[in-house]
Amino acid sequence: MIPDFKTYIGESLWSDLQNKSMGKSMRKEDGAKVHTCLGVDIILRNPSCDYNYLIKNIIEGGNNEYDFGIQKLNDMPYTPDEKVNVMKFEAPYDYLIYEGGHGTDLVATFECYTSVVEYQLDDDFEDEYCGEDYISICRGIATKLKEVGDCFDYVHYGKTSAIGDDKKPNDKKTDTSKYEGDFVLELISETDVYYWSIDQDDDLTESLDYFKDDIIYEFPELKDTDFLYWDYNHNGGCFIAIPAYNINNILNIRKYREFTKKWFKL
């Protein structure tokens, strides 16, 4: 999911807001605390709204109006003041989720409330989710993403394959192009797999198949997950990753990475 630079470029990042302070976190006295499916608490003016449903739709996307994505901070057309607020978690729709420096900083970007409401064919969305609650939900998602911000990796175009596709006919192979030019959740780096492969006599493709079978056996919820791999150096190593726009993967990436680390004897 790669949003264009959204309508806020023309109308300003703050177009929906009456004042800058609305970008800041709601206070508890302004609403009620709820515990989301992401394990993150947020404050909502309407705690009876189906916030978990909206969280799922925003993260997992598809052909909807929410237009959520992960971008490199340096690629975003922020003014200096906007950039400061993005980095401080005080912007309403854009949040710094990884600060690695040297051009690696990442932001989570969300569609502005006005655009979402305008997309709807009826008033149901606006009746259930006010602007403040929508922003609070976006911030809650960003808070969870920040917890795993170091796990994201960028997939370049034309380099990605799916583990197991070598055994499938062409019409059954995974469409990996949908992941290219976007971010995924890295399980292991090319360098780590390279060092592991030095002592192995097995074909790497077969080893990847064994790895996929083993991690799915340990975590059956990954059965229908695309396991992606790619390399840059052609040295016998490869990156391995799973999709980022998936609530289960976001929640469990740490334990999946730990299993991967042990499998590759790191």
C-alpha cells in the first residue's frame, strides 16, 4: 500500500484542524480509555464505536478510502514545523515510527479525516467516528508500529520472490509485485543468512522451503502468509520477510524473528 502524497500537500497537513492542539493526545477527561486489538490503550469520545474494526480496515487496507502507508521521512514534503510535529507525535495523521538516522527514519501516514468522510456514501462513518476519535485511532496504530519500527525493511522493485513458488505452476505463483516499493517486516537479513550458508551444503532454495515449513509448524497462523525473500549481493544470502500490513504479523513479529534467529543458529 503506497499512498500518493495525499491531498494534504495541496491543502496542508493541518487542513481539518481548528487549531494545532487537536493533533495532540486527548486527555482522559475528554473521553474514555479503551484497550484495542493492538494491545494499545487509546482515549475515545465515543468508546462504543467499533474501533477494532476500523483499526483492522486501516492496517489491512485493500480498496478502501483509508490510504495508510509507511514512508521514508526524507521523502515526505513536510515544512520544518510539520516535520517537528511529526517527530514529536503531535501531528494528526503522520507519526515517526522509526528513528535510525542516515535516511532510515520512517513515518506512518494516514488519510485525513475530511477525505475519509467525503469518500463515504452515507453518514454512518461520521456518526460513529468523530474527528478526534479517528485521530486517536491513527495515533494508537502508530504507537504500536513504533514498538516494531526497527523490523521494517524496504523492498526494491523487481527483486522479490516468494518461498515455495519454485514448486508452483506459473499461474499459481505469488504476486510479489504488490510488495515492491513498500515496506515489509524483516525476519532475517541477507548478511545473517550469508554467514549461515557458509557452513551449509544444502541448496538455499531447499533450505528456505524447510524454514517455511518449520516456522508454520511452530506458528500455524502463518499458514497463508507470503514469505518473501530477495538479495542484493548474490553471495548466497538473502533477506526473508513477511507482509507488514497485517495485524497478526505486527503483533507477533518479535517472536517470529526470535524463531528465525534460532533456526539459522544465530
